[in-house]
Amino acid sequence: MWKFLEPNNLLFLTLPTLIVVSIFLKKKKTTPILLMLTDPKSILKNLSKSTRLVFGLFFLGYLAIFILMAVVFSRPMRIKSWIQKWTEGVDIVFALDVSESMEASDLTPSRIIAAKAVIKDFVTHRPDDRIGLVIFGGESILKSPLTRDFDFLLSQVEDVRLRELKQGTAIGNGLANGIARLRQSESKNKILILLTDGDSNVGAINPVTAAHLARQEGIKIYSIGIGQQDRVLVPIYSYDIKGQRGPLLTQIPSYLNPELLKQISAITNGKAYMARDTGMLNRILKDIDAIEKTKIKLLPMSKKEEFFLIPALIATFGLFFLIILQETRFQRRRLNGI
């Protein structure tokens, strides 16, 4: 947007406007004597056609310079306006259980596939946050550090496979790994989302101890227990007499410990959930998404740039050029009227 800082100075334009209007109203050949800066008395009354043309061009030149100076004194400026987006993001780490029981089919099509699907959906709705992923079974490893490179993160989520770690459910190790990723974060909001279908049965770190460590680091834990409470079908891979590997369905009891998950979350002022089916798991992640909202502020910004220098230089050099021409190249024509 363009504007003038001193718009009242544009009133100087009334003078050249009146001169131009008076010339056109008189409808006669008028020599603008007032615009010739040197020895105007020597200008002859009877001028040749070419001399009148030269005087007309000089008149237009001085008129343009006067207009430019009026613009300069009015201080033209351009104002650039925009909206600056300020975000206070949330740093989030998923701790995903990849123990063998996560292949149970009480969630459609299986616990692990349903968990991966809701994680990917959650990630795509948090463009301003950094998100990481750790997995755990009998041990815990990092799959993705905190990142906004969601293409990489989603590929790592998709790459999660069961039976790639030692068997067991080391919830404490998974939490500790996630806490280590969040510890160096400078974000004011740090959360860890635990997804598991079992009770802690291995690992060197007690889940409750890990929860107290999370509280010291300002990390909030949301615990999600996955699966039914009764016995569930889980494929157990075996080899037939021909040495070919194939799945064998067997029923196993649910080892989920809701009380432990509630205790872990309560220590960190978080919340515990139980996802008995795929729909419930999806709703739980949406609930967490709504609770842990990224703070976004839209700040109106503007920048002012003054543009008086360019027209001032043009007017100065233009005036200098006209005076030089008038006193050199066209001096004889001005004095003799030829």
C-alpha cells in the first residue's frame, strides 16, 4: 500500500495545474518566460516555430521537476503488511509396545496395525509440533528423534514390525527412552504417549520410577491400554514338517494392567485411557489432540519504506541537465529566438 507521510505538501501541485489550465484556456502560443532562469528579458517576442517547440519542451521539463519536488516534499512511502504466525509447539514422543501380543485381532485388523494407523493420523494433524517415536518390547530403541520431517517419521511408523526386539514388555525402559528424547527439549509443553497392551514384566527400570523422572523433567504422560480384558487370539508362528513357517492361532489371556497405567499418568498429571476397540483408540488420540493444543498467535506486522530519494535524485539531475542545456546548447536560440 502506498501513502504520503506529508500529504498537505501535495497542495504545491495546484500551481503547475493552474498554469497548464490557463495555457489551454487562452488557446494561444505562450512562451513560459518565468521558467527560463537566466536573462529572461532577452527573449524575443517573435519566435520561430522550432524555438517555440524548444521552449515548450523546456516548459514541460520544468513542470515535471516541480511535480517531482512536490511529491518528494510529501514523503511517499510504501507500507508492506502481513500476518506473522507465531507458534508455541508441543514436543511429543510416542512409546509404542511391539511385544508379540500386539498382533492380537481384538482390534481391527490387529492391535499393532490399529496403533500405527492412529499414530499416523495424529501426526498429520500436528504440523507445528515436533514428534518422535520409540518402540519397546523386552528392550527399547529409538525409531525417530523429535522432528518435523513427517515424511521420515511416517515412514518409520510404517516400518515398525513385531518380533524385532527381545520378547517381553519393558514399559519402564520404553518410558525412560522417551523421557531421554524429551529431556533436552526447550519446549514448554512436553508429552509422552504410551501405547501398550501388557503389564511390565521385564526391564531394569520400574515404570513408576520412570514416571517420577518424567514429572521432574516437566513431561506429562498419557497412557493408553490397548485390547480386551478377556482372552484374545494371537498368531504364534511355527514350522510344519516341511520346514515352512506358518501362523498358528492360539488364545492367550490379557495381561493389561489398567491400575499401573493410571498410576503412571497420575504422577505426571496426565491421563490414562483404555482402548477396547479400534474406534475407542481413535477417539482417545483425538481427545489427546484436543487437550494438548498448539498455541498459535497471528500477529499483524508492517514495514514502512520511504521512496523520496529516487524522485529527489531525478528532479535534481533533471534540473541540472535543463540548466546546462539552456546555457549551452540552446543559449543562442533562447537569446536570438531562432
